[in-house]
Amino acid sequence: MFNHLSKFDSQIAKAIKQEIKRQQNGLTLIASENIASMAVLEAQGSPLTNKYSEGYPGRRYYGGNEFIDICENLAIERAKKLFKAEYANVQPHAGSQANLAAYFAFLQPQDKIMAMSLAFGGHLTHGHKINITGQFYNFVHYGVCANGRLDMDEIRAIAIAEKPKMIVAGYTAYPRAIDFKAFKSIANEVGAILMVDMAHIAGLVAGGAHMSPIPYADVITTTTHKTLRGPRGAMILAKKQYAEQINKAIMPGMQGGPLEHIIAAKAVAFKEALSPNFKKYATQVVKNAQALADILNEEGLNLISGGTDNHLILINLENIGIAGKEAEKLLENTGIYTNKNLVPFDTRKPMDPSGLRIGTPAITTRGFKEKDCEILGKTIANVLKNRDDKSKKEAIKKIKELTKKFPIYENY
């Protein structure tokens, strides 16, 4: 592997090999990361990267797209089948572009959008003031209650008072199930478009482990690489009536040439997600997260909302006297990869917040079951509560055992 690269650019080849080794010998608990299959990797590393394909299948601005069209059409049809959607656009390069395109397709600059604040679990593209979305549109925000959960009555009251043209549901750090039917009822009451950003839970929706937004949302954005386990990229799903305006928002509105090698890899990932095994995977992701949450609770860690309904867990570390930045580094030094994160009502800064976000998509891909998550949970708690050489050495030993038990990319 990497014979040509090693001969031409040994520095890059070495860095890639070291990164593969890091993934092999560590455990990824970052909720937004996963492990793509070899089939997905082969598709995205193919010569399709050589082709310019501005436009859409059958309507390109360049010649020579006969086989590119086959790949993109397969990605579109599989995405529609997977999510039971009327329309799919598989060209967005990333979730941020997909979100911005959805706003651009339905709204005018400075129109009012209602979404969850970043401080409570929303995303930068849900109107944070430092992001382009917060500068081009007029955002009003909602959060969670003291118990860490959404209060639909409060959200309804804000919507009635503010009368937004769009309401956004779907988050990056919310560990509970989302009631899309309730959001649609509120959106209908105030005459708003309902947009769902299901980037984090797309794989769970595809596998039947979370309520689907398809029957309720007007437009749905998602990445393809988190719980969906595909290449890094995104797509937009919607009702057929919105196809033309969304297509125009992406091309020529937002993007030029699509990344057809990535789109081919998306098609492969969608085919994988259509298999019965993926349903088992999605169910196991949630079981593993709940098993991990149960152990962390037993060990005295303070979980936001007390646990999880999905793939992620949000921990407030204040009660054990450590902040998120230090916790992330301590765990990284043992081979456990997590990310520091704001918690609701956090008084600390985003780069050194009070919380830690962890998730189970990648370890579930490796083969973890509930018992393995219990071992991992005790290891994490031991490192975070004791913070000494003994706990570090014990963790390193345990992670070595677990990574050896569940290897990845063995033929690399």
C-alpha cells in the first residue's frame, strides 16, 4: 500500500502511515467520527477525482460525464431509498455548505431563523455570530432546560413570539431523541419552514434507531461520515416540490464542480447502509452508548440529561474538579480520543470548557458490545478521577488489549 506515494513523497506517506497506526492503536470516541470501509476508501481514492462535472446528471457544463452520471445517479437513488425521501442532492462538500445552501434556497438575507444556540448543543452554522450564517441571517436561539432536555412548550412560546421563517432542529451535542413531529406542529403554527440538520444521527435514522424526520421536515441536511459511516461529505434531502430551488442553491448558487470521487464513495456507503447488517449496527451504537453512560453514571460522573438516547454522551466534569481541555489531553495520552465541549449553562470558554463529548459510532464499527463499553467506561472514569501515573498505565494496558481485540484496516 502507498507504493507510488512512498517513492514520490515519503514525508506524506510516513504521516499517513502514522495516522493509520494511531487509529489502529487508539480508540476513537469522538461522536462525529467513524471508520469508513475499504470499499468507501477505494471509491474516494479513485481516478474519478480527475473529472470536472459542473451541473447535474444529464445537464453538465463539460463533456465526458457518461460514467460520472452513473455514479451520481446511483448515489441519488440510493439516498432516496435509504431515507424514503422524495428528493436528494448529493453534491454538498460538507455539512456547513449543505446548511448554508438550505438557508439560501428558502430565505432572503436577514430573514429570521430559530435554532439551538451553540452553547447548548447547536452548530456554528446554526447562526453563531462568528459564522457567516449568523451574519447573513437574523437568528434567534433556544436552548435546553436545567435537566438538559428540550422543552417543547418553551420552544413553541419562542416561536410564537419571534415568528421565524425557518425553524432548525438537529444538533451536535444533544444526547436525547428529537421529536420531529412536535417541531413540525410548531413550525406549522407559526408558518415556518422546518429544517432538520440530522448530521449526527443520520446513520441512526437510516438504521431505524432514531425517529425519522422525513415525514415532517421540509428540508433535511446531513453529513455522510458520522453515524452514516461514509466519506467526508454531505447531502440535502427534501420534498420533491423543492428540488429546483435547492439544486440552484447548490449549483450555481454555492458550489462549482462537485467532488465526484466522494459522491461515488457516498453511493457505496448508502449501499452499505441499505443492508440488514447496518440496522444491527445502528441499534448497537445506541446500546453501546447507553452501556457506557450507565457505567459513567455509576462511577459518579455527571452526565447531561442523565444519559443518552442516541450515539453520544455529554459529561459535565465540574464535580470531579477537571475541565474539558485537560480531560481530553489526559485521555489522549492513554489512546482514548474524545473532544472537549461546552455544556449547557457553561461558564467557561469554548476552548477550555467544562465538558467532554464522547460517542460510540467508531468503536461499534470495530465490534464493541456492551461489555466492552463497560470496561472502557471504568477505564475513562479511573483516568479522569485519579489523574496519576497508575491510572494512566492501567488505561494504556487496557486500551492495548481492546485495540488488539478489535483491529481495523488489517490489510493496510
